[in-house]
Amino acid sequence: MGVMLMSILVGLVVLILSYVVIRLFTFIRWYKKIKKVLSHFPGPKPHWLFGNALQIGCFHDFVCRNHEEYVEKQNAKAYTFWLFINRPILQLTHPDTIKVLMKSNAPKAKSGAGYLFVLPWLGDSLLVSDGPKWERNRRLLTPGFHFSVLNGYFTVYNDVADTLLEKFASSCKDGKYIEIFKLASLATLDTLLQCSLSYKGNVQLVGENHPYVKAVKRLVTLVLARALNIFLYNPILFRLSSTGREFYKLCDFVHQFSEDIIAKRRKELANNQDSEKKKQLDFLDILLTATDDNGNGLTNEEIRNEVDTFMFAGHDTTASALSWSMYSLGKHKDIQEKVYKEVREVVGDKQYIDSDDISKMKYLSMFVKEVLRCHSPVPSVSRMIKEPCVVEGVEFPEGSLFGLSMFDVHHNSHIWPEPWKFKPERFEEDKHHEMDPASFVPFSSWAKSSIKERERVVEMDDIREIGFVQEECRFEISLDPDHKVEHFMEVVMRAKEWNYGQFQKKEAKRGPL
């Protein structure tokens, strides 16, 4: 009996050692291959184990140093860095290299680029799924993003903008300066919850104490913390850690929050069969009633996954753009006056605006685009390819990780003259048509993200431009002269020491806006 047990143990040890040796051999072979491929591109010298992780310190400063050295001085269209020994990244910094991935229809791997970190929260949503499931769900979700549906949310946009500006006004009494980003973030979450879940929970009035708001913001922080800690990459170790336990607890909470609303709405639709006769179904109704070719609809879990994805991908990006837009108006008073003049010419005496008004505001549109270029709300995104591809004549194998650096492209002086100067005129129609489409990629143009892109862009354009219209009619924006504002890159572009502004009421010149 003892001999048999010993034989079994020896066999297990041999199996484990064989597995380790095979994995180690596979890793060494991959490491040599990818290192040879990346040797064709410049980049900071990595440590043999930690890569460039120890050099990063502040991610913003690391990116800026690389931008100056490789993008500006060397005019490199891509550079490389190693997050750790197992995570090399080719950072694409020029339209010519970004287009390689923009034009590729190859799916991205859900195990790559950190997507596994959000999988327990977002589930198998469009952001991380691929294959037949992605194709099916994309078809079912597309009607929810038709412009006729999105235009129906203008009442929501107007109401959210009203509440936001009232908070600005009340907070700026006695000439005080207020931090813009936090209020903007609440406004975008309010918009997303109303448009995606038909949920009206006074998010802006309750503020950051709202349990769902606190949970979403904390989840984003925990995902970022895990991405920067190699010891938390392993899912088992992460689940056992205090960070992991908190993450999964918050996931359970936000899942239950969404599921309760979805279940309630599904029951209401079942009890109201004439819902199709409504003038317009909202987004949640469309998801609940959509069916595929076999007559099967989305499950509550699938709907929840997509809604949670919009919360994760949409609220801070839009808040970043909204706060930088207000900063730009306050910093450039001449531009603020031009926006105000155009708004007044278009709006006239109307109390609220619609999509037709927005489409007439050409200068405002130019201003918005320049904000997205100059302040790049999403500084960079990463993609792992599932098929080989060629960049600058070098073939990258399946599984290679790329960073699409919108920050680098938008501030590349070889593409944009005076890239740090704020000039809305860059986007005049005649000039805009001459641009390489890949030179302006505020949220990346990735085929699999087209629905998310449209949702984010339309929400951003509408709520922000409506906010501008109402804001420009009611307030003059000024910046705190004693507060220096600098970029600070995280998941989104923030201000290093926050972004403070003052909103002073204007005398009404025309109309009640």
C-alpha cells in the first residue's frame, strides 16, 4: 500500500514538473520571438523581470517622457515598453500605424489587454465577447442606438443639464470656485442610468453618496489597481486578496441593482401588451423586446452585462470631456464669446433645444472636436490581436498586445502644427476633409466597439452641447487664477490638481434659457 501511494505521489510530481517545464519552454520561446520583433522599434530599456514597471512611477509622466523622446525627437510611428516580463506593448503613435488596427476586422481576445479584469463585473458583453455571440447581440442592440431613438432622449439631456447648471450656480455663490469633474461625472452617470435603465434616482442631487454611484466609481478604481499590480493578475490570488473580496462584493451589488430594475420593467411590459403602440420605446424596452432569427431575446443577465458595460465605459470618459470643455471655455474667453454668439443666433427665444438646433451650431461642433483632440478624454486603449498583422513592415504574431495612443497622435507635431495650442479652426469643414481620419481618434475606431462608440459620442455631443447651450445663455465661466491646471492620465484624462471654475450668471439678453 505504501509503495503504491509513493508511486502515485512520484507520478504526480513528475506530471507537475513536466507541465512546469513545458510552460517554461513555451514562455522562453515566445519571449525570444517577441523580443526580436520588438527590437525593430525604439523604447525605454526594460528590466529583465519587471520590464519598465519600475520606471513608470507616475503613468502620466512616463507617457510624456516617451512622447518627447520617441514621437517628437525620433518621429517614431510606434514605440515599445514592457509592463512586466510577460506583457510587452507596442504603443502606436501615428495615423499610419493606428490604421493597421483600425482597418482590421480580426476579433480581440477576451484574455488580453486587461479585459479579464472586468469580466466578473461586465460579463460576456460586447466589450469582451467575440464570435457568433458577439454578432447576435450586436444585431439585437443596434436598434437601441438608432439616431431616431437617441434623439428621443433630448428631454433627458435637457433635464440633466438643467440640474447640473443649477448645482453650478448654487455652488458658486459668493464668488467661490468649484471643482468641475465630480459634478460632471454625476451628470453623465445620471444620463446613462436614465437612458439605459430608465432609472430616475436623483443621482445628481444625492451625489457621490448614492450607493450605485459609489459602487461604480470604486469598481473602476479597483480594476485600475489590479492592472498595476502583477501579484493580483492571477484570478485565484486576486479573489483571496482584500482588493478582490471588495471587488466581488461590489459586483454583486451593482448586478443586483440592475437586475431588479430589469426584472421590474420586464414584468411591466408583460402586463402591458400594447407597449408597442407607444410613440417611442426607450432603450431598456428595446432590449427587452428584441428577438433574434430564432425568436429568442436577450436574457436579463445579457441586458445587465450591456448596461454595466455602458456604465463602465461611458461615464468618466464623458465627464472628462465635459469638464475639459468647461475649462477651455474659461481659459479662452474669446472662444467662449464666439460660442455664446452662435448659441444665441440659433436658439433665439426657445427654452429647450433639440437635435436640429445642435446641427446648426458649426462653431460649437469645431470647439467640441478641438477639446477631444487637445485633452484626449481616453488617452490610450489596448488591443490584443488574434491573428498575425504587419506594422511598419514587421510581422507581429497572434497574441501581440498593442496600445492605441490617442494622446500621442493628437499631440504629434508632425501631424498637428502647434499641437498644444487650442484652435477650433483646425476643424473647419474644408480643413477637416483633408485630414487623415486616423489623425483624430478621440475614442478609437474599433469595429467591435461601434455601438459603444456611437452611444458614447452621441451622449457626449448631446448632453455636453445642450449643457453648453444652456450654460452659455446663463453663465460666464472663469477659471481660478491661483490654481494651475495640468493634464493627468489615468483611465481617462483628468486634471492633476482637479479643475476649478466659477460660474457667474449673465443678464438675460434673449429668451428664458
